[in-house]
Amino acid sequence: MMLANTGSQRFLILVERGILADEELRKAEHTAVARSIDLERVLLREYNVPRFILLKALSEYYQCPTIEYDERMLIPPGLLSAVNGDMLSISRWFPVIKDGDTVIIAANNPEDPAVLDEAKRFIKAEKYEFRVALAEDIQWFVLDFLHARPGYLLGTERTGLSFWRTTMARWRTRLACCRTDMATARTGLAFLRWGLGFIAVANTLIRTQKLPITYPLYWSIIAMGFFLGFLGLSRYLKIRRSEMNPPERRTIVGMTSATMGFLKGYHLIETTDVEISMKKSILARIADLLASHCTILYPSPSSRERTHLARERSVLGAQRTMAACYRTIYARARTGLALIRTGFSFASFGIGLMHYFGLSSLSVFDAILIVAGTFMVVDGLLWYIPVRKEQSELPSCPIPQ
């Protein structure tokens, strides 16, 4: 394996131009040797020498043009078909451009004969031209275009992040359909409420009015009430039994949690020094982790900004997905509460009518109100109780800065 290139001769121009003192360059070289890393890395990270200055120094030393990593480069696949990422990382060269019969190669040491031999062995061309590049740029070329594993990819990582954003968008669309279904169910409940209200009012008027001439009007109101009640009930039951029936809480939480799985591969939750949430709800624990992954990356060079922004968009998409999940849970709770409220009102009204007027032939309508109300209360509890746990641990929604 090639040792780290720590020779300071390549950067003597920095001393000649007054950018570094000779003692600083020697000290940087000693640090590089002691830590078995590149001298250019030490100069970049610890002595804050700008990248373009280092590239200019290398260009003058090798009398060779420079090239920098850019994720937007369109490297012909044919140049990469025979090369190996490990080999390129060790030898520190990468084929970047094919111009007719000439292949342009980025290399950290363009004068290394071994690099030319490897290029001729693996890439067939009539001419070879070299451009000097920083060692870390060569590594970025290798990681970006030769498919490293997730977490280390650059350009191809954005494809994975786009896949997850699409997955989350599909799930949010599914949740939106669920919320639309529950809104339709609540609309059906509104019709049912009007129908039962017509029945209750007409039933009361028939019992209190002594003029038989008004009975046909009241019976027509009862008929209208039954029609509206049937219309609303059929709409509600259609949603209750349909293929688009809103999923159970476990399904909503489980699927939402699954769409957050990309965070482990792309954002390394365990390395962010975030206090782990101890909430009992899985959804609440995941939601508490999202805010810590918005601005944890510091891309270099600036061309990696697109990858950084892709991760930002993915986290924001995760936040929207989490919010959509909670909105769906709240919509389910609202539907249950609407059922409970309506059922309790009409059951109480039916009991009141039966108690006030006593038993008669019209008591059948009182019984209808009581039975319908009881079923609505029970069904509402089935909607509401399962999601009560998630409501109790709802985290505060982080606002992106």
C-alpha cells in the first residue's frame, strides 16, 4: 500500500510566496509523517491553506493543469468499466474525461510512472493527458462514481435519498387518502345527524301538537329524516368497509416508522450526541430525533452542497411525513369524537323523550334514537381509544430554521 505522500518539496512555493514560514511547513510535514496522513490534508485542515493555493502549488511543481472534483461531471461509463476503486484509491488517479482518442486522467502525482502504467493497462487510448488533483478529490471521484456503500456515496447517494423521498411522498399520499376517507365518513355522519334530528323533532312535535291536520307534515319530516339518515349511514359504512378503510394505529405508526429507516443509513443517528428519547410511543421517539439531523453536515468542497441539501430535503420530508402521520391520527380521533358526541346526544335525547312522554306507539322512534346513539358511541370509542396513546406523547413540532 502506498504510504501517505508527505514530501514538502511539492509545497515549497508556499514558503516562497510567504503563505507559510519554512518552519511551519517542516512542522506540518512532521505532523503528517507522525500521523501517517497526507501533508496536503494537514495544510488544509490545520493550517487553513486554501484549496486553490495548494492546487496552484502542485500545478507549478508538476508543470501540469489542475482539476477539481465536481459531482456534476459526466464521466463516460466506458472509462470505469475495467478499473477498480481500491486500486485507484491506492494509486491516486482517476479517469475523468475522454476527448476523442485522448483520455484525461486526474492524478495526485502525474509524474508517477506507475500511474501511467496502470492507466495504459486498464484504459485503452491513443493518448493520455494528466491533470493534477488533490488526494481527497481523487477519493471523492472514487466514492462518487464507483458505488461505495450508503453513507459514503456522493452523487449516487442523492439517488438513494431521492428514492426515500419518493417513498415518503407515497406514504404521505396514502395518509392523505385516509384523511379524505375519514372526512367523507364525517360528512356521512353529518347527514345521519340531520336525519336523526329530523326524526327527533318531528317525533316531539307529533306528541305535543293536538291538531291532526299537521300530522302529514310531521310524518313527511320523519320520512325525510329516515332518508337523510340512510344516505349518511350508507356513506359512512361504505368508508368503514371499503378497501380504502383507514388503517389501524399500528399500521399507521409501523409504516411511518419504516419510512424513517433511511436515517440510520444516511444520517447516523447514533453519532449525533443526541439525548435518546425515553417516550413509550415509537412514533414520538422517532419524531424527537428528527430535529437533530437538519444541519449536521459541513460539505467540502462546495460542489458537495447538492448532496448536503439532498439530505436536508430528506429530513424535511421526514418531518412532513411525521406531521402527516400525526394529522391522520388526529383525523381518526376527530372522527371517533364526532361519533361519540353525536351518539351520546341522540341517545340522551331518546331517553329523555321516552322518560317525558312515556311508552306509546311513537316510542319506537325513541328506541331508534337510543339504539343508533349507542352504536355510534361504541363505534366512536373504537376509533378514538387506539390513537389516544399517540396523542398523549405528541412531541413539539420542530420549525426548520
